[in-house]
Amino acid sequence: MKQQSILATGRRKEAVAKVWLFPEGRSHFLVNGKEWDRYFLTATRRHLVREPLEKANLWGKVGVRAKVLGGGISGQAGAVRLGLARAIIEYKNELRGVFKKNKLLTRDPRSKERKKYGQKGARRRFQWTKR
């Protein structure tokens, strides 16, 4: 018998996270096959990823599996957070108001600005010399 799961997607910068929420069964939290606390090493990123589960009072009660591609570790943490929040809303829709108030369902639109031609970077110019 296959275990029921809820799938949601989260994005942040260049990172994309597919998050599966398992309401019944073992309470595990895996990110790319590793335990979540071994994948996200800093306290800030750990707090960011745990926040939706703590607000929903589901920490240690549900299983979570996430597959994250692209971006850096910080963008990946934000992507997992959004995907997890969306999955929890699918599971318990009455938490939508709490999540909205805590801005857990808002996708952060900030991304890297493109490099312009004739410049060293997006804003950085080449050094100007008088002679």
C-alpha cells in the first residue's frame, strides 16, 4: 500500500524545491536524501525551514521529503520553506490565515540582476582612467 502524500513546489532566486508532505507515518525530514539539519548547517536556515511546521504545530508529527535543485543554499532554504507552507495549506486549509499573517505564502520575487554590456557586472563599471 502506497503512503498518501501531498506535493507542493517552492521557488526562491534560482532554487526550485519539490516538497512531499506525509501526514501519516514516520516523522522524518529529508532534503536531497540527507537529514534536514545536516543539509542546512546554519541556525538561520534551519529556523527558516522549520517555521511552517512550527506555526502549524506539526513539528515531529508529519514526514517531509524535499528535492531541491539550483541556486545556493540560502535560496534553497527559502524554496523549501515556501513549498512546505504550500503543502501544509493543502493538508490543513484552516491554517491559511495564520500563514498569510506570517508571510509564509509569499514568494520572494528578488532575483539576481542581469549583467549589462559595457560593464563589469550588473551595476559595477569598469575603472575609469583620465590618461
